Amino acid sequence: MSDPEHPDPVQVRRAYKFRAYPTRPQEGRAVRLLADHCDLYNAALMERREAWRMRRVSVSYGAQSAQLKEIRRADPDGQGCHSFTAQQQTLRRLNTVFAAFFDRVRAADKVGRKQPGYPRFKPYQRFGQVLFVAGDGAKWQPSGSGRWARAAFQAVGSVKVRQHREVRGTVKALRLKREYRRWYVIVITETEPVPLPAAGRSVGVDVGVARFLTSSDGEIVANPRFLAASAQVIADLERRKARARPGSGNRKRLRRAVAREWRAVRNRHRDFHHKTARALVDQCDAIALEKLNIESMTRKPAAKPDPDRPGSFLPNGAAAKAGLSKSILDAAWYQFTCILVSKAEEAGRRVVFVNPAGTSINCHQCGRRCERLQQKTVTCPVHGAMDADVNGAINIASRAGLGSGQATTAA
Ligand SMILES: [Zn+2]
């Protein structure tokens, strides 16, 4: 008999990103692989675009996938030499882009807003990755004692990979990825969740600008210090780069320095997020958070989120320093949430998202609207001044049905 409250443990998906070191000839073939997949992507986009323009109909993934055989036969030295299932993944990727586009069209229709922009063709430089099904056109060989790991890709070869951590679970897919001049292999696995013993603690968590997070039982995690320092360094480098002569060696060096600094920020941040999420998941049976407004987050012009790694940024060269810290924080929160959810799933812990409306301003004891004259403190007309973040966290906890707050019943 199956218990609907506790369905069979679902598989937990994990992704491990490793730096890859293709040889010169392999790199040439990998570039060719990306270009061919980019052509396929753009051709499929063209078909969808025409169908939409002429007849306002959408072409399905299935209809496009059914044409692959023909496309491969017609181009034996090009499309024909690549992995069939990897090509399907590229068509799926386009399908996802279109599903999101149609969602935006429907949303815009509903409120009478301007129609969203149609999905665009990708230039070769912007098409940086191909997803392979493991065991079909791609193979992962983990590193043994002191040896390199290897990832073999059809039409590229067996590429050396620096495997810096253990890969757990069954390897399901491999992604070959180019970022600027570096290559990476992303190993995607599935594992059975390993439930942790009950911890007896459940919390609401409030995220702030002043502090990284505050729990409903009063635990505070400060913002990491490296944040402000990095924003300063990046802003300085950007300013110097802007002054350097276009096309000069100096400008090129500065551009690389900016990219390096961003990479360092991302890595330090990810580390911090993993540690913080680990601690929460180890200590809490259930964790409540505010539901994020991703849409308003991605609409911000200053930031340029990397679609493959939520929460990380590509250097966009034009970020003003004031906006920079803020957008790093927003993105950081998103990344932290993703990491927390994945760790919680793996450990059989519960994460609950609640509607954020009013959580930061209403009193957790009586639900009355508080005054917030300072960032740190809210003042209830009945219960007086209290820590704004703790109050918010308690409201989040009670909205999720955790903890003892009374925020739902306004007197
Ligand atoms: Zn009150």
C-alpha cells in the first residue's frame, strides 16, 4: 500500500562541475560540436518562428525530433556524426525556451501588457554547451588513485578532467561546456535520498540585506565579509578597464582580471552557501522561506544571471557599484535557496515556501501593522519594538504552519 503523504523516495539529482582540459585537436572538435549544435538549434528555431509568424501555431518537440533522422542523413559529415540523443537534448532545450515564451505570452495577454520578445537566434559565441545522455554518445570515467578522470564525448574524444570531489550516485548525463576560454564537464547524477534522523527543530528563515539570514528562533548568520571587498575590487577593475584603450593588451588583461575576480566571488559565495545550507539541513526538520519573486529579480538591468547556474553572474562590464552589491545579494539568495532545497531533498527534510506579503511588517504576536523607522527594528503599537528580522522569520514560520507565531490572526 502506498502512503500518499510519503511517496516512494524520489531520486535526487546532483550536478558536479569539473574543469576539463581538452587537447588542441579535441578542442577544435569540441568547438565544431558546439557550432553544429548551434546550427541545429537555430534551424529548429527558424522552423518554429515561421510556423508562428504564418499560422500562429507552435511546433512541438516531438515534431522536430522526428525530423532528426532525415537531417542526419542529409549531412553525414556534419550533423550525422554527432550523438543522436545529444541532438534531442538540444531540441528539448529549445522547447523549454519556447514553453517559457508561451507562458509569457499568456501572462501578457491576461493583463494586456506588451507582447514579450520572441526567442532569438544564438550566435556561435553564445552557444556554449551540449548535454549528452550518459552511456549514449558520452561516458564518464572517474579518477582512480591520483589519475585524471576522463569524459568521452562522441565526435570529440576522451577529455581529461580534474575531478576535485567524489561523484556520488548513478551518472545520468554529461554536459560539455565552454565558458570564455575554459572548458568544463558537468556530471549529472541521481542518488537515493538518505534521510537524516529527526532533529526536533523547525524554523522560519528571513533573508535580509543587513544579515544574510535570521531564523525564527533567533539564530543569525551574518553576511560574508568578502562581499563588499569583492564588489570594490570589481568596480575598480571595471573603471580601469573602461579607461584602457580598446583593443589594447592592457584592456585584455584587465578584462581577464575582472572575469577572474567574478569567478573567485562566485566560488567563495557558493562555498558559503553550501556550508550555511548544510548546517540548516542538519539541524532542522522543516525550514520555511519566503517565496522568491524570480521574475522581478531577473528583470533588473544591472545583473546578467547565468541561466545555467542560478545565482551566479557573468561579468557584464557595466555594473554600477551601488547596484552591484544589491544584485549580488539577490542572486546569492536565489543560489542559496537552490542549494538548500537540493540538500533538503537529499536528507528527507522539508522546505516550505510561503507568500511573503506582510511578513516583514506585521507583528508576529498580534498581526497588527508595525512601524519601521529603522531597518533593524519594527515597532508594534501593542507589543513595542522588536528585531525586524526575527519578527519576519517568526511570521514566515507560522505562515508555514511551523513554530508558535500568531501572525495569521489579526486582532
Ligand atoms: Zn503586536
